[in-house]
Amino acid sequence: MQRVNEYLEIVEEAGEKAFRCKCGYILGPATDNYKTYALKCESPLKKAGPNVNPYKVGGEKFVFREFCCPGCYTLLGTDIALRGEPLLRDVEL
């Protein structure tokens, strides 16, 4: 077992490495981006907090993304990204 963050780890599942949430839910193969298998919520950047981009530089070009476990709804990670850009990959084997 390799811990990725407080709630996510890489485990051996059926002979393959997989991402597993602390609740036991298997998100998908560890060779993929776990965010692909998570529940996703994309919101305006202001949801990230009042001190994130207070001068609204870039207008609505950026979004705040939240990724949650489909099994227990624990927040696994967040990103700030350009609207329409592919998911950022923060874990790679």
C-alpha cells in the first residue's frame, strides 16, 4: 500500500495497482488519473475562497474543480484550471 494523500492510497487489487479511498471504494487503475473516476464538480473560481483571485484577473477563464469519492463523497482533491482544459494529473506511477 502506498499513501497518496490523507484519503487516497494505491493498493493491489486483482493483480493490478488501483486507487482506493479510505472507505474502501476502488476508484480505478493506478495507471490512470484517479480524477477520471471521481465525482466532479466544476464551479466559479470564487468558490475556492475570497482571497483566490480577488481582482478577477482573467474573468471567467478559470474554474474551481472538486473531486469526491463516489462511495463516501469524501473530498479527494481540488484544482484551479482553465475552463475546458483536461483534468490535471497530480499522481503518476
